[in-house]
Amino acid sequence: YQRMVLASRPSGEVQASDFRLETADVPAIADGQILIRNHYLSLDPYMRGRMSDAKSYAEPQPLDATMIGGTVGQVVESKHPKFAAGDFVAGMFGWSEIGVSDGALLRKLDTTHIPLSAYLGPVGMPGMTAWFGFNQIMQAKAGETVVVSAASGAVGSVVGQLAKLRGCRAVGIAGGKDKCDYVVNELGFDACIDYKAGNLEGDLAAATPDGVDAIFENVGGAVFDAALARTNAFARVALCGMIAGYNGEDVPIRNARVLLTNRLTVRGFIVSEHMELWPQGLTELGGLVATGKLKYRESIADGLAAAPEAFMGLLKGKNFGKQLVKLI
Ligand code: NDP
């Protein structure tokens, strides 16, 4: 089987040569173990942080080891009483066609009404991130205005739709006309600003006539500043990501003064530190996807060899929706 390992730590932009594709023998499993064939690998921005050995909230990914990553797949062979061949499961088996598990942290999936790949998107970690930030931090009420950056992406797309379901005005920020058209016409946001069009602050002001009551921040830098400039008193900021700085760029907050003058609450969070809420959140998100109330879009790369290119694209906004790698 094939697996992708971290060959070197990037400085600045990730290069294809930072990865190495390896072939290994499928291991024999012991009593209590499960062998899984992964069908999809999730590519996520956090992986950029793990490739670096700078101090962060998580330990760096070791060199020459399989790249970390969430996967969904099917049990091939089981010597574990709770899993049987054919079961669909989600796990953290990394950039690999095969996973071996002892059952801990392995989640059985019901694909009757929810497609397998959605468990890596709206009904998985990204969806849960949106759900947590929206419900626990933004706490937006009907009639309030929320701004979401990286709005067409895996996390942002869910935030805006949850806001619409609650009766909020949802305004997205995304890169390019196609993404903005999708955010408004398919996802149902009230407006979406193309930050690449050159009039971010003016366009955002026009789209938020009543100001902004809550921000879901995924990007940082100029995008975050534009949203901060529109905040109302006591607005809440769910600080989820600062992808504009993941290659080491500075992401200064130039509008810091409004943190004080508008008495903002800013809370950063890491979704994996709130596992106790995942069952509730994933049940709600699963219900919304199964009934068609929560839409999503995927960019799917074909095969593990295509994963580095797709990952580099994700960090440059080449993905359109949840970035996945199809492994089978
Ligand atoms: P997305 O599907 O949104 O893909 C990333 C998007 O970010 C790109 O499509 C692009 O959209 C935008 N982007 C990339 N580079 C830049 C840049 N330099 N400047 C501006 N925008 C950029 O990814 P996710 O939904 O998986 O993740 C979104 C954010 O949420 C990330 O910051 C991620 O780190 C964070 N996150 C945080 C978690 C937590 O627990 N705190 C958990 C999961 C995700 P566009 O073309 O519109 O610019």
C-alpha cells in the first residue's frame, strides 16, 4: 500500500519535495485490531502547522513518518468485537491507503443518508468547527449580522448556513467571483464580498448597513481588519484560523483600537479541545445534511500521489469547498 511521509520541513511555502511517497506491506493484524482501507483523506490547513517545528498548540509531525490526517474508509478485516468487515469508519490514519486501529477513536459511520465523504466535511471536523464557533462563541441571535471569511470553504460554508438557519444576516468574504456567486446563490448567504476585487472595505460596508454583531475569522490580515472596522458595540469574534499567515507571514491587526472602543469579545479556539460537544454537534449537522438543509461542495484530488499538489493549492485558495483526496 502507499503512504506519504514528511520528507522535510518547509520554510515559507510548502514544496512537493517536502513529501515522499512510500510503499509498504499491508500489516497482519493482531487480536483486538482492525484493518481499514481508507477511501478519502481530508486535507486541512492545520497540517501546515504540523509540518513546522515552531511552538504551537500541537506537537510537530515527525519527519519520515506518515503525514497526519483524518480519513474515512471501510473495514477490510476485524479481530475486534465491535467492528466487522464492511463497516464504514472514520479515523486519523493519515496520508495512507491503509489504517490499523485498536478501536479507540474509531467512529462507525452510517452512510444511509449521509455520503461517506461528508464525514470529513460538514459532518466532521470542519463542520464541528463551524458549529462550535457559531454556537459557543458568536452566539448570534436572529436579526443580527455575521461576517464569515473563507466563506466558500469547508468551515466557512457551514457557519453562514447555520447563521441563515438562525435568522441572521450572513455576509461572506471569499476570493473570486465564482466562489462569491456560489456562496450567495447556492449556500444562501445574503451577500459575499470578493476580497480580490480591490474594494474590500467599501464593499463590506455596503453589505453590512447595520454593522456587524459577530465575526467568524478564518483568514486574518486585511480581511479580518475589514470586518473589525464594521463591528457594533459588544460584537463577538470567533477566532478560528489565520490562514493568511500559515507560511510565516505576519498577520497584524491594524484595527486593534476597535477591540477597546467597541468592547469586543475575541476568543480563539481549537475544536479538538472540545470533544465533549462533538456528539451533539455532529448529530445536528448530520441531520441537516441528511435533509438537504446544509449544502456543501468538494474539491477531490485523485490518488495519494496528487495529495501534495492539492495541499499546496489549499493554502493558496485553489480549492473550492472541502479539499479531499480520493484513495480508492
Ligand atoms: P477552506 O476549505 O476554507 O480552504 C482554505 C481557504 O482559505 C482557501 O480556499 C482560500 O479561500 C482561503 N485562503 C487560503 N490562503 C489564503 C490567504 N493567503 N489569504 C486569504 N485567504 C486564503 O479550509 P477550512 O474550511 O478547512 O479551514 C478554514 C480555516 O479554519 C483555516 O484558517 C483553518 O486553519 C481553520 N480551522 C480551525 C480549526 C480550529 O479548531 N480552530 C479547525 C478547522 C479549521 P479564498 O479563495 O476564498 O481566499
